[in-house]
Amino acid sequence: MDKLKYEKVEEALEAVRPYLKADGGDISLVEVTDDFIVRVKLMGACNGCPMSYQTMKFGVEQVVKKMLPEVKAVETVQG
């Protein structure tokens, strides 16, 4: 993925970051694969939160896909 698209993913994450921080969490971009899978790490209160799946699918993933329709999925990684 070229630098511009990587920056667009970061922009999308910046759009959702205030909502995560309001609940004591945060998000970090780990990688964007060649087949347009975005991998992120949830941090703080978001890491291990029972609502993290909903946050990812109905929040983060929707925002990222809206800004970058070629993104196939947003996945969380542990560690």
C-alpha cells in the first residue's frame, strides 16, 4: 500500500480516536497488508473490553472503509 493510502488509514483512525479516548482507550495502526487488510492494536481500556468487537466492526471498520473503500477488513492484533 502506498504512503498516501497508509496516511488515509491514519486519518480514519484519528477520526475515531477521540471516542476511544473518551472511554479510556486508544488505537494504533500495526500494518496494512497488500490485500488491503488493516491490522490495528486496541490499547488502554479498549484492550480486552467486551465491547471491542462491536467497536471494531460498527465503528472503526466503517469509518476506515468509508474513507478507503478498497479496504476489505479491519482486524485487531494482540500484543
